[in-house]
Amino acid sequence: MTQTKKNKDSINEAYKVFQSGDLKKALSLYLSILDAEPDNLHALNMTGFIFYMLGAYSEGLPIAKRAVALYPDNAYANKALAMHLFKNGEVEDAVTIMKKAISIDKNFIDAYHDLAYILYESGDSENALDCLKEGYKLIKSDFHKAMFDRFLSKLDAAGK
């Protein structure tokens, strides 16, 4: 489906609102975009992300599933689905899907971090640490270094 200028403008507006921190308004804007363009990957991913940030995991799960159904080779969509699955108690599926996100994009640092999070929260500290170490090798930004260092400190504090 070809994206219209109106939809591009709507996406830009929704993203600006998201960046301002007004998640509920951004969610409303993204849902309107999906009404007009149901297969828009950006809108699907952002809608799922906002639902996740709002703690509305069951509401975000169908959006994340739709994104992966439409775009099975999109690493971000797979990562988002994995996180929604995890928050909905589907740990094994979450691990499998997060590993798929990593296989799609071996340099997707956030997926390594989030897989480690899922493993750690599920009681598998050893594999979480291995995953963090693997992702740590890929770090190129201070942001990601700080994110991974915080997690590693958490594991150290827990004696893992």
C-alpha cells in the first residue's frame, strides 16, 4: 500500500507527540493511522511499544502479533512481540521469538539486552549473563554501554 502525504504527516505528528512524552495522545494518533493504513509497520511498531510502555501488555500483544505476521523478517517487530509475550506469561515463546529477532539482525543490541532480561526474570541468570556478554561485544554507543553496565551491576549485586 502506498503511503499518502497525509499519512506521512500524521506519522510525523504522532512521533513528535510520542517524543514529547504524551503517550496516551501518541497512542491515539497511531491508532488513527492504523485505521487508515492497517499495514503501516512504523505505526504497528510504535503502537505496540506505547502499549508496552503503558503496561498494557494484553492490549499490545495483538498489535505485535500483527506486525510480525505482516513483517516476519523485521527484527524490531519480533523483539516487540517477544516482550509482549513475556509480559503475558508466555516465556518460552518469548525466548524463541527474541532469538529470532537476533538471528534477523545480529547487531540489534537491544534484542540481546531484552533476551537477557527475559532470561534473568525467568530465573536463568547464567544464560542471561552469557547473552549480555554477547551483546556487550557489539556496543558502539555510551547509551548502550550504560544500559548493559546497569544490567551487569544488577547481576553482580544478585551474586550471579
